Amino acid sequence: MTSPSSLHINLDAIAHNWLSLRARHTGETAAVVKANAYGLGAASVAPKLFAAGCRNFFTAHLSEAIAIRPLIGNANLMVLHGILPDEAELCTAHNITPVLSSLPGIALWQAHAKRLGKPLPAFLQADTGMSRLGLSPAETATLLNDRTRLDGITITYVMTHLMNAEIAEAPSNEVQFSRILEFQSHFPGAKLSLANSSGLFLDPKFASDLARPGAALYGINPTPGRPNPLKPVVTLHGKIIAIREIEPGTQVGYNGIWTAQRPSRIATVAVGYADGYFRCLGNQSFGYFDDHPAPLVGRVSMDLTTFDITGIENINLGDSLELIGKYCTPDDLALAANTNGYEILTALGQRYQRHYTGAVSNA
């Protein structure tokens, strides 16, 4: 048996969002399906995007890439974290291209190419300001001074990751753009991959030859502060498993952080922080019954959350409150939790009954 609460994932909306993003520029558009497609189920999302026409996919870990390889036919499949020792053979066995971000990673891939006796493709990532992954300026200088380090490797794309793409006016965007163009100039045969979700809404030059949207595919707003140009994907319903009438002065939940100021009707919902509904949302969010808001009252506990349904008519035991959906998007919930929509989606737990709209058969 699964949780009585349910998570609805609209795969048709994900496909629509990818097509909408693809239409924004003339280059190719990939799909980032790392972290189990941002928590929504890569086994369902990847074939849907492949059916929509996507032919370039990115994951973070090699294991994620191997898992979806049978689901996406002959599409190009890249692993953002590159390779570790003993992973090179798995890459070629499953036709996966690593993103090389360090001199040791380049050496591993080169040694594997030498063992196979043939050139191997790779993406080459430069660190243009994020100090996370990518060749540092010192590593870049070492590589350019000894190009034999790339013998046996065909660099198909150079890439970097924008650190402030959602802030159109951020000076770092132009700085990173200039740096990656300078880096690319040393690899004349290589194309450029630059834009992430928000990068596709910057100047068209940021889209480059291959854009890499992720969060926007799943309905997260890539243009904060402006209307979301993409379709919502997720709806979360929490089942009401108890209703009680309480008197003024009655405290609710752990530590009594909410106290009824009037006779109140409290609904207990079978969703908690073990399901990815964050504890920090206590007294900060709302559930919705039809068009009526029900304030979250008290702490979110592991498996249960309490909502004030006073004054809402025709609501009964066994009904559900909408916790994510029309009136509270993942971005809205993120604002209440002081995080971002990415964390909201990736935290959604596995206990929900998951319902997919528009699924593609993997048979």
C-alpha cells in the first residue's frame, strides 16, 4: 500500500515546455533529466521527451545515464560529472559521452581511447567563474601548452555553466560569455553549449549551439519576477485523515507554535517532511479545497500536517487539499520555505501515489 496522498505529473506539459524552449532559438535543445528528472521520474520523462523529438540528454551521474539509455534510442547522452576511475568502459559500453572538467578526467578518457585504439568524443567544460566544475585557468593553460593531452579525444562541444542566468542584468553573464568564447577559440572544431533554463531567456547569443534546460522543463519559472512562460507540471494532493473541532486557546502540533484564536476546525493531512513537504513550512503555507485557502497551522511533522479549514463548507474526512498546483506552484512553495523550486521538486518523496498523464509505453 502507498500513501493516501497523491502526486500528479503531467508529461504532456513537460513535452510542451521542451518544445516551447526549443522554439526560442535556432540551435539544438537538450533535456537535463538528472536527479530522476528533478524528482519526477526519469523513466517516464525521458521517453516522453524522446517521443517529442529531443535527441540530446544530460544526467549528473553515470548511473543515471545508464538507467535511461534503453529508453531514448540512439539519442546523444552526456554525463555532467564526467568519469571516475573504472567508469570509462561503462561509458563506451552504453554509448555515453562524458563531460570532461579536469586534467585527471581527460587523462582517464585518453587512456581509454588508447586502449580501444580509436578516438572518443567528449564535451570539455571550462570554469568561467563558478568555481565548481570545469577546467580552472591554470588547468586550461597546462592543456593549451600540451595539446597532446587531448590525443585520441574528439572535443565535440565546449561548455560552461552560468551562475546568474536568472538575473538578466548580472555582470557575470557577460563575463562568462566572453570567457567561454575565448576558451572555444582554442578548439576550432568544437561547438558551444551554454544556456541553461534561464539562459534561454537572456540575449539570444546565450542559447549557443546546444542549450541545456532542466528546471524549466518541469514548470519552474526561468524568469523570476515575471509571469512563468511555461506550463505547470505537478499537482500534489494531501488526503485528510482526521478532522477535529478545537476551542480558542488550543495549541496545535509540536511545540505549540500555533494557537487557535477562535473556535476552529483542523484537518490533519497525510503529508509531512518525510514526503518532501518541508518542516520549515510550519505556519507559512496553505492548502486549497476548491478555491478556498486553508492556512497551514503548527509544525509540519514527519508524516502529518495540520490545516485550518474553519469556514470551508462541504469538506469532509477523506477529501484532499491541493498542496501544490493552481494556487500554490512549486515556486510559491519555495518562497514560503526560503528555497527554490528545484529543491521543492527533487524533495518530493516516493510514498505518494504517482499518477502520470501522457505516458509513453517503453515496450
